[in-house]
Amino acid sequence: MKKTELLNSALSRLVATLGHGDRVLITDAGMPAPHGSGAEIIDLALTRGVPDFATTVRILLTEMQVESHVVASETLARNDAWLASEWAGRIGSRQVVSHEELKRMSRLARAVVRTGECTPYANLMLVAGVTF
């Protein structure tokens, strides 16, 4: 049995296979999946708000080493509470792009994790780091 909080086998397998620089996009329920990119889609959405975005990122970070992240300017303008959460300081340097650019960048993602979040622009791209 696993010792960390992350119980989802698809997410745990993803983290175990990430290499330095691989990108994981955590999205709200409305973000379009990148078609034809080869990105794995891990759909966690059950219903509106379940699981929520902030909890999904917090749990993912119990196993994933992150060196940087990409967020849309529209997300920052909303000033959602998760931007100041306890884990926000553990996701490295920030690159800010437009929401449209983030959608284009989604084709670079190794995986897309869809949550049940229904807050507009609740999307975050994490770039894997190394632990050494």
C-alpha cells in the first residue's frame, strides 16, 4: 500500500515515468484536450467541482518534483485562492502566457489531468524537475 496521499494509479504511474522537463497540464472541466499530440488524458472529473483543482494539484505535488510552472494571465487576473495556497511556493519559477497560448502549449504536455473544477481559467502547467 502506498504511503503518500496520492492513490490514483494513473497519476502515480505518470509521476513515476516523468523525466526532467516533462510537462503536466492540470485543467478545469472546460479546457479542451490537445488532439493528436499524443498526450495522455487522465480524466478525474466526476461532477461539478469534484475533484477540485486545488486539491488535485496539492495531492499531485506529494509525489511530483516541480521546477517551474506556466499559468495564463487570465488566471492571475482572477486571483483565485489557490494562487496563495501552501503549495504555491513549491512549484518553482513562473512563466505567464495568455490563455490561448496555454492551450497551444498543451500540445507539449506529456499528460493532461482534467478535474471537475468549474472555475474559469483554473489551469496550470507543471514542468517536472529532478530531486538531485
